[in-house]
Amino acid sequence: MITKKKLKKKITIIDYGMGNILSIQNAINFLGYKSILSNEPKIIEKSDILILPGVGSFNQAMKRLNKLKLVEAIKKNIFHNNGKILGICLGMQLLAKKGSENGKIKGIGLINGSVLSLKSKTNKVLPHIGFNKIVNKSNSKLFNGIEKDKHFYFVHSYYFEPKSKNLNFQYSYCNYGKKFISSFENDKICGTQFHPEKSQKNGLTLLNNFFNLVC
């Protein structure tokens, strides 16, 4: 059973044209929370909670975010306005300092690390699609109430590689021919390589945990 809190804070799903925004909004609605869709920098700067979805190319996503002037808006939200953020799939990768798809490109830079291709690291078929087991640490707040080694839904060909300096982050892992980070979290910045909105009850519980975490 999912325990819900009354959440009066403003949730904004960042709509920059590269995410399953309606699926995410439907999941949030199901949990009893309200959210808006926006690509307006001022709204994003002042929101209490940001959701950054994403499907597709790191390079193309960063071009769109920069064109819409959303990179600085996100940074102001997190570093100056005490906001919180959850990046999902490509949205998680965009929180890194840099990507490597079609050449190196700067990410938003909320977490120190790079996004690399799985192609040379695994003999498995790419993209990695479907449900796969997550190995999470016992002190993870995102996975509170979720049994260990539960499955979540993935669609990706790239993965996040952290720098060792991210000591205030907790990680979970998945294995697809290579062990890679499937989520990271601290009290302000969270990311999931998998899609919680497509991961049935486990995904809904994780989303609810995120909202409880940032309340």
C-alpha cells in the first residue's frame, strides 16, 4: 500500500519536447498530486519540485534546453531557490556534467560524471529494453518500502558514470552485460535511468518516495 502525503508544493514537469510527459503526469495524478507542464524559465526557476523526463539524444536534448534557456533556470532552481529535481531516463543523464553521444557536449552539470555508451561495454542487444533487476542499498530513500532486487523498466543505450567525488549521493545498480548505475539520489537531486512511470507498482512507490523525500 502506498502511503501518500498532502503535497502543497508546486510540481513542474519540464516540457522541452523530448519526454513521455503525459505518462509521467498521469502517474503523478494517480498518486494524488497535482503538476503542471512548462518550458517557461521563470516558472521552472520558482517551482518547488522539478521533473525532467527525456527520451532520445543527449545532444539534441541539450540543444533544446539551451535554446529555451532552461539550463540556467534549472540551476537557479536547485542552487539558489532550494528546489528539488528528479531526472528520468535521458533526463537523469542530462543532469551529468557531460555526454559523449556524437561528440562531447556539456550537460546541465548538477552531478559530477559523464554519460557513456554501453556499446563497447556489453555483448547484449542494444538498446537495453524491458524490465531488469535493481540492486539497491539499504539506506536508499527512493527505494523505501520496495523489496530488494525488484524489477524496473528500462529503454536506453547509454549510462551514467560518476566521479568519485559524489560522496553525498546514494546509488542503485543494474546489470546488463555491464554493471551500471540505475539511480542516484541526495536530498535535492535524484535520477533514475529506468522509467518509474512504466514500472507498475514499484515505479509508483518510488515516485511517491521521491515526493515524500523532498517534502
